[in-house]
Amino acid sequence: MAQNATIYKVELSVSDMDRHYYETHKLTIAKHPSETDERMMVRILAFALNAHEHLEMTKGLSTDDEPDIWQKSLSGELDVWVALGLPSEKVLRQSCSKAAKVVVYPYGGKPAEVWWDKIKGSTTRFDNLSVVNLAEEETAALAKLANRAMKLQVNIQDAEVMVSLGEDIVYVNPIIWKA
């Protein structure tokens, strides 16, 4: 029997001084049974880093042809495609042809570094692709914040990120591999 997704309610307050974006988003997140707390929290962080009034979580792991997060224009075109993990070159090529801007957030330490070393040469032709690595220690610390009802505050200034939940604070320093 298939397991059902676990529902998380997140009130995400984003204060992005770099982009002058200040908004609170009420998110209902369906955590796929195979998704870890770390991946779910990286998904929330990626949402905060790209926050916009039209940004949406997608079905994510349960569909192969959708990113984890996307932003569509009012006429339905894909403006922003946000993917997590280590997508193949084929997936990168397809997503770069579908969206005006593609952002990939690899995480997980050494496997992410090996993936980037293998794939970076083939990404030079994609002008609309950004790759932003998240350190393993930082994403592991984010995973510890996960609970079913969260009021997260994300502050972004000078490309440094502070994620807080109550008294708990995690600092994240995204490393740009490709801008």
C-alpha cells in the first residue's frame, strides 16, 4: 500500500534586503514519503531565495517533467524553474529550453561536488542557468528545524541567509557555482 504525503503548514516570512522583497507566504507543503526533512527544508529555502508573488511549489518528486518550484507569467510562460539536487545534463537542457531562468540548488557535500565537476563543462552554453551549492552542514542544520507547523523567518542580506524558527537560527552561505 502506498504511503500518503505528510502535510506541513509553513508561514514563511522573507526579508530579502538584496532584492528589496519583504513578504509573508503561507505555504502548504506535501512532503513525499521518499523526501527527507533535509530536502523539504532545502525546498523551502529555495522558495525564500527566489520569493515572488507568483512563485509556487509544484508536485515535485511525484512528477518528472516539473521542477520543484516554478514561477509562471500571467500568460502562462515559465519565468523561473527551480530544481533541487543533482539533475542530469538532459534535464538541465530541457529545463533551460522551457524557462527564462533556471536555478539549481545542489546539496549533499561530496556527491554534489562530483556532480558539478562532471557536468560544469556542458553548462557553459546555458546563459539562463544558475547553480547555487548549499553546504552539507548547513542543510543538515536546516533539517533539524523541520516540524509540521512552522513560522520561519528568512533574512537575506549581502548573499548571506539567516533562517530562524523561534529561538533556533541556522546561517546559510549559498556558494554560486554558476551565475
